[in-house]
Amino acid sequence: MPRMVDLNVTTYWWIAGDAGIANPDAVSAAVLTAAKNISAYVVSSTSVGPTSSDTVSEKGITDTSNAIVPIIGNYEGSLVLFRDFTAGVATANDPLTTIGATSGLVGWIVKRVGQGSAAAAAAAQKVDVYKFMTDVPVKSGGQGDGYIKVTVPLLAQGTFRVETTLAA
């Protein structure tokens, strides 16, 4: 059975704007090449992915047990990111610069598992695509608990795809 160690095999891209991805079913590798690869800043406690669907009980009159039917898919996210400073000043790569320091910013997270973040996006690769709005970023500092970080709560905006294939 082939296996892969979960070490440097996940890539996250941030694409700003509601129209940053025109079609979540056909994201092009070119869009990701132009996007901000935030992988080097993502902390392992980050969580972006689907959650349990909303359901209803919908059984027929001849069914002898309950039937539970999924009706609406759900997803969630929270980015935990290392901050990037030079001489105490946030750089152009700092998450509060690249993603934003305010709430209400709409954008897309594209997640690829199976290749390191240095590997270029290419057609036929599988990715997960999520549309989010940022909530107020929560900065850390002063607790002596490791590197300075920021947590960006992500609010689902109604569109996600799992295992969609990148277009050329």
C-alpha cells in the first residue's frame, strides 16, 4: 500500500476578491501561479475544509428505518499564520499585508495536498477550492508561546469544491 508522510506536502494559495476565481469547477493553473502562495506562513493548526452537511429526515411510507438526506454542504476555515517582520516592521509578505488586516475581505483559499509548496501548479492536479470572507484578524504576541502569529477567522461564502481538477 503506497503511503506518504504528511510533511511539506500541502500548499495553500490566497486569491483576493470575489471575482478572483471565475469558475471554481475549472480553476486554471495560471490563476494559482499568479496568486499568493501563503504556504510558508501557514501554521499546522490551520483548519480549512468541509464539515458535516445539514440534513433532514426523509423516509418513505414503506421504509422500515429512518433515512437521513444531506441538503446543504458546509465548510469552515481558520488560518493561523506566522507573521513576517524585518527589524520589527511587517514586510510585504506579512499575512496582514497579503491577506489584509481588516474584516470583510472576500477571497479564495485553494488547497493542494500531495505536493510540496515549491511545486508549481499544473493542469490535471487535484485541489480544494473555498470562497471565504475574513473576520477580524487576531494577533498574538507577548505570551512567550513561540513565533508571533495571526489567526484569520474565515467565514464561508457559499462556494466550495473538493478534489476539483486544475485546468491549463
